[in-house]
Amino acid sequence: MNKIANITILTILMSMIGAKAFAHDIAVPNSDGVTIYYNWSNEGKTELAVSYRGISESSYSNEYSGIVVIPETVIYEGNTYRVTSIGDYAFWECKSLTSVTIHNGISYIGELAFGGCNCITSITLPNSITSIGDGAFWGSGLISVVIPNSLTSIGSEVFRFCDNLTSVFIPNSVKTIGGGAFWCCSALSSIIIGSGVTTISSSAFYGTNLKKIIWLTNTPPSGYYNVNGAINYVSNDQFTSLNNTVKYQFLSSYFEVDGIRYVPVSPSDKTCDAIDCVYDESAANTKIASTVSYKGVSMNVKNLQPYLAYNNKFIKSLAVDYDGELPNYAFTYCSNMQSVTLGQKVSTIGSYAFQSCSSLEAVEIPDIITVLNNYTFEGCSSLQEVKLGSQLKTINQYAFSGCCALPSITIPKAVTNIIGYAFNECNCLNQVIIADSDETLNLTSYDNSPFFSTCPLDYIYIGRDLSYNTSSSYGYSPFYRNTTLREVKITDKETDISENEFYGCTNLQKITIGDGVTTIGKRAFSGCLSLLYFAFGTQVADIGEEAFSDCAAMVEVISKALNPPVCGSQALDDINKFECKLYVPDGYMSVYEVADQWKDFFFKDEGEGTASQGESDEQTVNKCETPTISFDGDKLSFACATEGVAFHYTVSHSDVKSGISSKAVDLVQTYNITVYASKDGYNDSEVAKATLKVSNSVLIGDVDGNGVVNVADHVKLSDIIMNK
């Protein structure tokens, strides 16, 4: 009996293997040439289910790629068959698949049907779908999902590990949300839960990062306490287990205008609040106004709620003409937003409001704003232009941290406080203008890193008194050991140069100090090995010990003080008295010839010297020629007519893309390049700039970005290289 049983089992297994020799029953090319594989989905062989190629879902990798359109019907051997479902594993791990069109007639999507399809960023589910198998979109690259109204339940792990998924709209038809349905969707930040939901599994939203939830259901679903956002919008007081609830009586009457979702506050008064945004292509050009109109009814906007458009990858431009406050986290992680226009009535920008908006290129702060809050523009890595408002008083910590493309900043005269790390890792910041003011500017550090330690400063203009902690625990000074700083101009408003203020600024070449300064502290310019010109005003009375130690490169010292400043021990000793010429006020040579340390200069003259005559210093010091930029394959090359120079370059690029598209996505990196040349004994060159596009490390000819490669592109590239 055992032998017979074993033979019978073997026969059954062999017959099963034979049946699985071809996993798909038929293969039919679409009109666009894409072959789709099918199985019969009913016994009568009148309907088809989309399948995979081969004997298992792993037999062929990427049997589907690019854009796939599932047809409504298929003609095979002269007969027409309807396509009614997508089978289990049909598109399993087709990592080159970018888009799938599902027609309104598909009723079922099988288990793991799109599992691992991490290049599919969007998919439209038609209202004909009544069932979705477990794990159908597991590990998919979806950014946002709208569940069809025909669906009554969301099964287990349907969207598990969709870590690009940012928003989900669950319609009123859905009653249950299964276990792990959105498990570890780590970017999921916004969901709308329809009024029909009665049950939510305890693990349905495990590992998500929910910021806002709109609860359209009046009665809390069982298990609702396992789903908790940073803000929970509800219509009544029954959601007692949720933190941070905001109640809107008319929540179900929410409406959408210009990419923003509003909810009526008082229909009779015609007022509303902005609470959410639209996570699809219609949000590309988002607008927020003080008054909005929907279906012919105008309503006044009272408030904007936090996390308003958090993590919205679809917004490309934003215009805010709102009379009020812009909330915390309002547009955090809107990484494709390139432009922002803030109206002059915007009174406050919240903390983190534009954090990690990595495509944002320019911003102008309204004049009415007095405080820039923590992390406001932190991580805006493409930000190249910032105009601060005239009434701004405080720039808080990390406000511009990580703005690694920002080349310059002007601090308005009203600013009195800049808090630590405000410009941390601004790796292109080479010019800082501190506008003239009678108010002291307080620079607050939190550790022993100098305030501008991560900034490659080139030029500093100081138009007022600076106040900061001068101890070693706080980095001595904002400019301590800044090895890129080349020129400093201090106007009459500054009164003291503190100890160690410019210590170790080894590239510092020129300093001009106004008439307000009375004291130059100990070691203030010690270690400034490249310092050539130093000019100070009429009121300097004391120069601390070793103030200019190791400043052997100096060629001019220009004093406007009628009485020679009293010098501390070895204040001027390291200045080469043969190479450096001292200029003193007309008629006061005799007092300098007998003054301690001043008398040691071999060459003295009365007058203002050359360094104090604007840009005339370039007449005595050669200037490096402007370099050129060229591209050789995947190499970036610099050249300069001045021999022996060092090239100081920055390269920034934007290569992170996400969104929804019905066609192929342009995978092109855009590089912004700047470079200038320096050489000992020479002034730095002008800055050369270039922009190029690269795909797969190969230079693309469409330089002007018009979508056509032609002679004009070569001309433009030549102009870029020649800095025209």
C-alpha cells in the first residue's frame, strides 16, 4: 500500500509540474508593442487575468518595464476576451516598471501583484475594483493613493513598506482596514479616513509618520486609538483617546481650492480654516489667499493649521497672499517646490515651515516679519538668493542651516540677534553684509565652534557693534580661524576689535577699520599670514599684545590716528619693517618717529596710502585672471591664464525627483558650478559660473533646456564656459 501511495503522490506531483510548465496561458502584444501575459480566469475561458511570464513570478526579471497599458479586451486566435483581473504576483518585482494604466473593468488585483515595483510612483485604481489581495502593493514606489469608492475593505499588508507613500484617501465605502495595511509606510504623513470605516486593525498604521488625520467618521472606529497623528481633525468630542484633536463641526464639508483643503468654521459668517492640501498633480501651483471662493461662495480664511502641506512632493510653486501667520511645519519636505512668493501681509513664518525644501531657489521675507524661527529654511540646499525683510529683528538657530548653495546674505539694520547655527553648513556662503546700524548685533554660539566656522567666507562688511562670547568655550569669535576670509571692512559703528577676533585667518589680505574703533584686542590678527593691507581710523588708542604676530606679509599699514596707539608687548614686532610701509596723518610724522614700535618702521610717509583708495590696491597687486570651466567626459576641468593658481570651486546639483507622470521621467542631474582662482601675492579672480546637465555621466547637449539639441546649445555652452 505504501508503494502504491507513493507512486500515486508522485504521479500527482508530476502532473502538477506539467500543468505549471507554462505559468501564462497566452501572450498577446498590445497595439503599442508591449507583450502582456495572461491566464484564463474562469472555467469557460472567456475572461483573462494579467499574469507573469514563465513557470513562476521569478522566472524572468522585469518582463514588464516602462509604461504598461492593460487593455479592456484581447483578441486571440480570432476571438475577443475581456480582461477582468490582475493575478497574483503579476508584476512582482518589475523594478523597471514606471506606469500602469488599469481600465474601468478590472475587479480584482491579486496578492503581491505589484510587490517590489519601486519605480511606480502613481497608479489610478478604477471604481470597478471590488477586492485587492494581501500585499498587492507591498514595497511599491507609490507617492499618494486614492482608494476607489467600490472597495469595501483594505486587506492585510496591501501597502506594506511603501516608504514613498505620503498621503492616502480612504473613501466612505471602506469599512475595514486590515492588519499591517500601511505597515512601515515611513513617509506617510496625511490620511483622510472616510465616514464608513468601522474597524481599524491595531497594526494597520504601524511604523508610519502621521502628521495629520482627517476623521470623517462620527463614531470612532474600533481600534481608532492605534492611529494617532500630530494633529487629529474630528467633528465631535468622542475621539477621547487621541492626542491633539482639533474639532470642526462642519468637517465633512471640507473643500479644495488651488491645492489647499479648507473646512468651514462658521458657514453663516462665511469663515474657514486651511487644514490640509491636495497630494496630486493639481497641487503643482498652490495658492493661499485671505479669501477663497468655492462654488460661488466667498469665505474668509481665519487660520492656517500646522503641517498644512507637509511632505507634498507635487507642489512646484507657492504663492501666499494671506493676512496672518504661516504655521509650523507648513511646507516641510516639499522637495520639488522651486519658488515661493510671500505677500507683504504674512506676519509670521513658523518653525520648520520650509525645512528641506531642497529645490527652493529664492525667497523674499516680508517686511512685516520680525522673527525667523528655528529651522525655517534648514536644508534648502538649492537656495541661492535670500532677501530679508527690513523689520526683521531675530534670526533663530538653524534658520538657514544646510543652505549649501547660498553665496551671500545681507543682515538688515533692524536685526539685533542671530542665534547659534543659523548659517551652519552654508558651504557656499562667501559674502556677509551686516548693514549699518546704531544697534548692537548679538551673535550667540552654543559650543566652541566659531559662528561662521562652516562658511567659506571671502568678504565681510561690519556696519555696527558686534557682541559675542569671547571665551574659548564659545569659539573666541565668529571669524576665528576662518581660513578663506580675504577682506574685512568695519565701519565707524564698531567700537572694539576683540581678542582673537580674526586669529588664524590665514587668507585675510585686507582690513579697513572705521573711526569708531578705539581698541584692538590681544592677538586680534595673529596668524593672518596673508595680510597685506591694514588701515585703521582716528580713534584707535590701544593695540593689544601680539595683535599682529606672524603677519610678516604686510606691505602697508595706514593710520588715521593723530596720536600713535599704545602698543602691547610684541604687537607689531612680526611685521617686516623693510617690506611694510607706514602711512600716518599729515603733519604727525614726528610723533610716530618716537613712539614705541611705530618708530621701528624703516619706511614711513604721510598720507592715506594705496589700500584706502577704494579698489586702487589692484594697481599694486596683480589680480588672477578669471578661470574657465570645461567638461571632458565625466571630468570637470579648470584653467587660468595666471600660472600656479589654486582653484576654489563649488558644485551643487539637484538630482532628487519624485512625482506623477504618464510618460518617461527625465533622469537628468543639473549641476551649478562656480570657481575662482587665487595665488599668493595676487588678488583673487572674478568668479566664473557654469551650468551643465548630465545623464548617466554623459554630457547632454540640451544646454539651454528647451528640449532640443541644436547649434544654439553649443553656443550657449561656449558662452557659459567663457563666463559670458
